[in-house]
Amino acid sequence: MTAPAPGSFARRHGWIAVLVVGAVLFVVVERTLVGTQNPNFVPSAILLGATIVPAAFIAFVYGRRLPYDVGGTAIGLSALLGGIIGTVVAGTLEYDVQLDLGVLPMLGVGLIEEASKLLVPLAMLLCVSRFRTRADGLLLGVAAGAGFAALETMGYAFTTLIRSKGSITDTIDVLLLRGIMSPAAHMAWTGITAAALFAAAGSGWAGRRVGMFVGAFVVAVGLHTAWDSSPNLFWTGAVAVVSLGLLGWIVHRTAVDTRARVHPHAAHARVS
């Protein structure tokens, strides 16, 4: 079975099928869990609730008309390993710093987690020579952020289930809130920084591109810190809009730059 061609209807709109099918499966499992009160369905509900939106957003980004060289295997590995390695490294560093310095400031959390999520995309950049474009970094970064977000959401949901003494309602609320917000958080931030990292590598580590990567990383840490320090949902929503806006701008610029290289006279053409 071959992958859908770039720009094809199936590739551009496949994210809808992922979202709809995943949502239906989640509702079926959740209703069965509520109706039977059988705890055997809890793992399925947590898994689906934590992964549906991240998986759909990866499919959405993959469907954009960008010059990706990465395939499904690389995307899957970035999500899986990025999530596992990212959460383990971030959790270990945060624990060690808290032991040494006491309460870890939100800025420290943002710095550690944003750096941890870049480890797998960086490893792929160094190990696979053809992954050198901003588009590749964007997609692999979004995937790594998705894996991190999904595993983190599963952890929060499990903790909520235990602390609430088995409240299914509280657990589902955590899954829905964190799942829906995940594209505007970890996925957007890592997509932004990984895109800048791969662009720097593709330029031969030119000083200007390296500086842009450092700037992108600082912005991602700042957005992460603002998100974690949010006093209310309005503030969180504002950070989400900025995060997705920046990610969307990068997608737009990548598409325009690609068209400019292929068709110089179409540099200012509309990007759909």
C-alpha cells in the first residue's frame, strides 16, 4: 500500500478521518466504561483520549503542501521515542533540580522540557543526512511534541483517577481539556524550534540561521513558561493563539520559500 501523493485529497484531508474515527472509538469506550463501571476499559479510554487529537494534528501538518522527505516510519519514531525519551529526560532533570534548588521555577520547567523534546529530532537530523529542510524539522518536531503531550496527558489522567478515588468524570475532563489544547502547546512549540534547527543545519550552520534557531528556542521556552504560569483560561487561550499563529506562519513561509525556489515568479502566490 503506497502513501497518498503530496497534495492529494486523501493526504490533505486525512486528518479528518483520524479525528472522526478516533472520537467515535473514544465515545464508545467511554460510554461502555460508564455503563459497566468495568475498570478494564480505563486504559483504553486514557490511551484514546490522550492520543486522538495529537495524531490528527500530525496528520493535518503532514497534509500541508510542503517538501517533506520524512516518511511514516520517521514520523512514528519521532512521536514514540520523542515522547518516551522527552518525558523521561525532562522528569529526571526536573526531579534532580528540585532536589538541589527546591521549588523549580516555571522558567526552568519550560527550559528543560523544550530541550528534552528536541533530543529525538536532533538525533534524526544528525543520523539521517537527507533530513535537512525546515519542513522536515517542522513535521518531526510536531510529532515529537505530540508524543510528549500524549504521554504527559496519560500521566495526568491516571493521577487524577487515583486522587479522585476513581472518578471517571474528572478523568475524562482532564483528557478532553489537555487533548484539545495539545496542538497549541507542546506540538506547536517543538514544531517551531525543530523547524528552525533543521533550517540551520540545511544552511550549513550559517550564523544567521543558528541565531534564528536560538531565537525560536527562546520564544518556545517563553510561551511554555507563560502557559504554565497562566492564572486563567483566558490567558491560556491567548498563549494558544500566539503559539498556533507562529506555527502557521512558519508553515506559510516554508511553502512560499519552496515555491520561490521552484517557480521564482510565484514567490507571492497564495498558499492554500
